[in-house]
Amino acid sequence: IYPFSYDMFNVTRPKELKAIETCDKTFAPCQAKYHCNYAECGKRENKVTMFRKPEKWFASYMDWVWPGYAGKGVSIKRVLPFQSQISFSTGIDEDVSAAIEILQHDYLWWGITDHWVTTVCLFHCELGGEPRESELRNTRDHKIARQEDLIPWDEISTTVPRPEVVVPDIPAYVNEHYKSDVLLYDELLVIFKERSEMCGCDFEY
């Protein structure tokens, strides 16, 4: 399937997309349920997504949601385990082969954030366009609004356990609760490397 292009799949380019009744009545593309698995989305094949090494993804996600719960005096343990990457992106829970099939045929494109430089290179190789310097610059603010109006921030550490206390051994937890994510990531990494070789993109380790 790789490399591919809009013309190869005969799909509408993003700037020409119009609202279509699907995915909660909105498709631009599928705003309400961006990773929806509905038939119309599959036909259009203009969904994109990104993957991350499960351990890094889980640790990052815990850090992201913790302040919101901690600010309310609630332990993050109440919402564990989170929805898996494989389920979020494909609607498949355990069948890795089926998930890869969906990614290969229903998605226009996917990348891996752990290998960002290669991902940017692949994006332009497979979908066209010229790379921009800003694409390689981290412009995302990692700071999270903390709900200090509910609990003073300096008191949260003593009233609500931090993520590393709730899950002290992230690798073991991920291997136990996200086995399919681990398997999927390993499979996708092989495909990702093959794509990078086809496009002449350096694969940074």
C-alpha cells in the first residue's frame, strides 16, 4: 500500500472537504469521532493517526490526566486502566492483525511520534508537500492547567498519590494491561521502517 497519495486513493483533499452526514452528523473529517470505524469513513480513507511506544504513551497520559483528578482530590487509580491505543484508533481490542488491516486500508496515513523526524519525512514523501522548519520544532505547551481553586497545588502531593505512586512499575503494568498495544507497536514499527527505506527517510533510533 505504501507509498500512497490522495490521487492513488482518489479521495477528496482536506481543503475540499465538506460536511457529510456521518460520524455523529459531522465529517470534516469525522470531527465528532475522529477515529470512527463507520463504513463511510472507511470508504473515504482520509483518517490519520499517530502511535507512540506504549510505555511512553501510558506515562505521558497519566501525567496529563492526573492534575484534573488531583485537583478534585480524586486518585487517578479510579480511571485505570485507560482505553488502549489499539482500541482508540481502530475499534479493535485484541486482534492485532485485524487492527493492522484497518490501519492499512481504512486510514490514509499513520506515523510514530517516537520517531518524529522520520514521521515528518514520510508524511511529505507519501502525501506530498514541502517540509517546514516548524514541523521539527516542539511548539506544544506541555503545561497543564491545574485546578488550584479546588486544592492548593502544594497540598496535592500529600492528599492525592502521584502517578508514579499509583503505578510504580510502568513497564510491568503496560505489559499486563496493554498487551495488544505492545504487539501492535512492534508490528507497526516493522512496517514503519520499511516505509522509511522506500522513501529514503533516515530512521533515527
